[in-house]
Amino acid sequence: GAGVSQSPSNKVTEKGKDVELRCDPISGHTALYWYRQSLGQGLEFLIYFQGNSAPDKSGLPSDRFSAERTGGSVSTLTIQRTQQEDSAVYLCASSFDRGGGEKLFFGSGTQLSVL
Amino acid sequence: GESVGLHLPTLSVQEGDNSIINCAYSNSASDYFIWYKQESGKGPQFIIDIRSNMDKRQGQRVTVLLNKTVKHLSLQIAATQPGDSAVYFCAENRNSGYSTLTFGKGTMLLVSP
């Protein structure tokens, strides 16, 4: 497709289980971002990938959160031993990132509910 | 403007009115600013952006104003339509090396027919 694609769109899990969220960025975009949005809140930066550089993980809230980006394209965000406070919408975005500020294109997000 | 907590500031307007949504940003070194619109159940959608070497930029029915002196950003929507109802976020790029956007809490715009 032409836009950023995320799957699943909804995920319900039990506390303590691991979850994987997937993101397919726009073809040709070198930068990929994960953000988290809690109910009625703004977007919280989690992690950023740019090309072959080491990712910026400064926004990950705990070591239960990790992300990979394979082949410079698809990314997976993994949350281990989920907690109820992890419930949120997880948004992926991509951009060309030529430096100095670029608009990000967002997917529709994955709504994660931890029971 | 922006707020903390679960309750978004809300702007209610009549169809056809002009709307102004305000945002205070925090970092005087931020060099790029952007407005997003988010409808329920969707990801944020780009509206308009502006770099710090400008103070005004116009798009289709939208204008962004940047006042660096007071670190203030505003989005003006002309002839607001019911389809403009959404949450609007401002974001700033605090790192000139790459594009990690920092988002405000958002303002809900409600347009009545």
C-alpha cells in the first residue's frame, strides 16, 4: 500500500503475556519511529531507526520494551510481560529524514489492551 | 493551548467560523514545527509545517503562525467545516540532527453544523 501499515489493529492480551506489534513503513522511507498514545494524551516517543545507524532507544519506558527493524524496512515492537499500564495505542511512523526536521507519516496504530 | 491530564482543551465553533488553535512550545532551539490532525481511531495526519526561519505559512484553508519570541505556535482554519472536527496536535523538532518530534497534548476542535 501507499501508507504506513500496522498490524494487528487491535490486540487484547492478558497481563504477563508477551506481544509483538508490526509496522510496514512507506517504501523508500529511511526513518522509522514508534510512538505510544495513552487515552486522551499526546504522543510519547519510544524509539527511532535511521538506516543502518544504531537506534535511538531513549524513549523506551522499561527493559520490557524492545524493537527491531529488519532489512531497513519492517519493524517489530515487542513488549514482554505486559502490564495493565502498557494499554495504549502504539503508533508507527516513517519519513525520509534528510535531517533538520521532516514530516512523519503515521499508520493507524495498534490498540493494545492488557487485561 | 495545551494542558496536562486526561481532559483535552476543547474549542467549539460553528460551521463557517474561523478557528484558531494555540500551542506553546518549550525549546527555544527547536527549528521545525508541525501540526497534525487526528480523527477518532486513526493515526495523526499531517496538516502543515513551518521552519524556524519563517513566521507564517499558508496552506489550503490553514495558516500556521510562529512567534519565536514567546515560543508560540498557532493554527488558523478558515471557514471551519464539520469534517474539521478532530484533535489537533502541535509538534516541535528539538534535535536538528534528525526528526524526532515532541508532541503537545492536543486540542479538540468541535464544529457544529
